[in-house]
Amino acid sequence: MKRKIKKMQNATELNEAVVTGKGTIFGEEVVICVMDSHFMMGSMGSVVGEKIARAVEMAIELKRPIIIFTTSGGARMQEGMFSLMQMAKVSAALGKLSEAGLLYITVLTDPTTGGVTASFAMLGDIILSEPGALIGFAGKRVIEQTIGQKLPEGFQRAEFLLEHGFIDSIVHRNDLKGTLKKILMIHDKNR
């Protein structure tokens, strides 16, 4: 596993599947997490979970909103239970963020699946998605075999999720900065 991580680090010039930090969007300070599917399909292992949990803690400490851009194939199964524990760790940190009255925006990109979807991706106060993004926990084939029936066309795509109330808006990447600015301005005025 260590060799595979090192190989991915060399290939992507990333340390892990998420980059975290703080910055501004049109002058509004935010904490940000950006997942990258080029690093082991954006899988969430113990380092990813720890980095996101610490970013949430930073948002609480700074009293700032957090924006998490998700893309993931799910939990990093090579890490076993340590990977699955990250779902609870990040969700618990986000619970504290909510208790502090701070804004959490999720931006779902293609794909956002597995344990990331089952935990923090769908917990945003405001959930945005890029057009056509694949968003779901289990794959279509697995679900169809489990329930014994065919799923509707477009199931697990952003448009289907918007139509059924699971996400708040679909925003093209070109319009994302302006949309985030509006959300942050409205939120800031209501604090």
C-alpha cells in the first residue's frame, strides 16, 4: 500500500486525495476542501478523513463557512475499518460545525459515490452539483440486483437528484464562483 501511495504522489504531485486550506471568494473568507479523483479515485482513507475533519475544526475556530468539493469512488477499502471510520469522524466534525451555526456548502462533482456520499457529501446546508454528475452510494447494477427491479433512466445523476429533492441546485462550473459568492453574501448578511 505504501508503494501505491508513493506512486500516486509522484504521478499526481499531490500528497493525498484532498487538498485543504483557507482563502477568499470575493472577499469572503472560507475554509475549503477539494477532493481529486486523480489520486486513487479520490478514495477516502484515514489521511483524507483526518484532513477534512481538521479543516472543519479550522472553520469552527475561525468562525468561517466551509466548502467541500467532492469527487470520490468511496472509502479506500485497502485501509479496511480505518477507512470506514472516516465517515463517522467527518460527520461528527460537521455536527459540531452545525452546532456552531456555521455554513457548510457541498459541491458534488463527477463522480461522488460510496462512503463519501453516504457520509459528508450529502450533509451540506446547501448542496450544489455540477451538471450530469454521478452521485450515489452503490452502483446501479448492485441496487437492481438487491431490489429485483430496474431503476429509472438517469438514476443517480445530478438532474434526477435535483428533481427528487436530494440536492439544492445544479451549477455549471463556469457559474460556480458567482453562485458561491451569492450564497456567502446572503449567509453573511443573516449572521
